[in-house]
Amino acid sequence: MSYFSDIEDPLATEGLGCGAQCKCGPCKSGLNGLDEWYERQPDEEAQGPAPPPAPMPRPTPSSMRLSGWARPGFGFGYYRLHTGGRFAGVPARYLVSPTGWRLGEPLVAVAQGVSTTSGFEVDGPATPSLGCIQRQQLQRRQITFIVRYLRDLTRPEARAITAAGLQIVSCWQLGPQQQRPYFTRARGLTDGRRAFTAAQAIGQPANTPIYFAVDYDAFTDQDRAAVLAYFEGVRDALNQQIANNATSYVIGVYGNGCVLAWCQAQGIVTFFWQAFAPGWCNNRPIWAGANLHTFGLDTPLTCNRRLGRVEGWGNEGGWTLPVQGDFPLPPRSPFRYA
């Protein structure tokens, strides 16, 4: 049995993995420019074709070891796992490895479970709509949080949202910016400074996230480089904030599944909000590490306005303010992005 991996179109890999060019160990297919590797075991090849395997139950994490390697960079595709002498196909989004994809390395199956919370993304002041929002349900659940843009969120509005029994989730996006040229380290530094300054002025508590938007279908090598540079700038802004004894926050990202996976792999982002657009890169399934997921369009209108429909898993990073009195600045956090 040779080790190989299938990408999303199994026909595209037909005949690969065990040819003469793989005799000396791992080889690269070069298929569509993807970084795909295949490894064979000559002693098994000599035994001739194996009989069809009997059906097996879903593999458990302890029995799973990576036997083929396909790594386009974003983690989409399908990997084949060696499970007790047989193989089982498992979608790549269910696989997590602490040190990267390596042959023979133990893997852990991770699937995003059913969401537990629901909220609205609100563009513009939420105060006029709070009474109506409180009466709404999404996915047969009461609304528990509101996603608000720090560019126009005020402390009185934050207090009003708190008084309505809702949490606030902070995000940063100045407008429909979003193409690759926008994402530079200098722009990330500027956006980070403005976002962290606004959050502190409102009184957002320390160690809560701010989601920075990558609101286009980024998936190429150039996109990855630009997104990384942008978040390096955001990180620079946060480290300056901490160095000035100001409030420390946590960096989050909004984007497609490929962007979320890339940012996670770089270790530069801690919270993840998946966009809705099902046609974007690796965006049709819910990404396994998502804290937030936009699951529907903001139309038809709700409460006479366009409200994004968002689901969460109880770890969205929401926060509240005291309804009365001045809000004291939270203590400085020792957390620092490397």
C-alpha cells in the first residue's frame, strides 16, 4: 500500500503517488503548483494488491497517524490517515497537529460543534434599535451579543448595550477598503493604533479581542504575504500600547477560512471570525477554530436595518461596561505578542 493524499478533486491525482519517480522516498507531484508529497513503501508494494478492506468505524484520535501529506498552505483538501493498518479519508479541516504536517505524526480530530450563541453585527449606532434587537431570535435563540465597529462606538452606546443585557464584540474596519494593496505593515500599524486607542477611550476591558477585517477573498501567495505584513503592523501597535503602560488587548481576524488558517499558522492572531461568503476560499464549511461565524446575509431587513447574522460558541470575546459612573481603566496586562 502506497501512501498518498487526495485533494478536493480525486480524479486529479489519479496515478500519482506510486510511480517510478517515487522509488527513492517522498516525491513532489507538482500538481497545480500545490506542495503535495507522496511516499511509498516498497516492501508492501512487492506483496501485490491487497484485498478490499472491511468497513471500519470512524478513527479515534489515538489511532490516527498521518500517512500522506498534502499541504497547499491553507489546509484545504482531504488527507488520508493510517488507522490500524487501514486507511480512512478525513477532511483536512478536522486535523490538528501541534508541529505541522509530518509523516507518521499523531493527529487529533477537531470538528467545530453546533454553535451555542447568536448575535447581530451592527454597522452604525445600535442604540435606536436596541429594544427591537432584544426581542429578536436567531437559530431559535435569544440574542446575547452585538458586534460593533470601534470607529463609531461611544461609551454611552456601550453602556446602553450593557443595560440591554447584551455583550459587545469589537471589530475594526474603516470601510469597504478591502483589496490586497490595503494590507501593508504601515496600514496595520495605523489601524492598530486607532483601534486600541478607541477601545481604551470607550473603556473596553483588557485582554478582550478586537477583530481586524480582511474583507475580500484572499487566497494567493501574494495575499498571504500582505495579510501577514498587515497583522505584523497590528502587533507592533499593540506592543507599543503595552510599552506605554496602556491597556492591552488581543488581536482577532475576520476573513475567509483560508485567511483564518494562515493567521493561526503564523501565530499572530488569537481570535477568529469567519465571513459568510460561501464562494470564498475554504469558506463553505465552518472553520474548526472559529470564535464567530457569519451564517447568513444581512437581508431581509431586521428592525428596519441591515443586521449581520452571527453565531458563536460562547468564546466570542464579548465585554460589558458599568451602566453608571466612570469606568476605571483595567490593569495593564503582561501579555505581549512576540
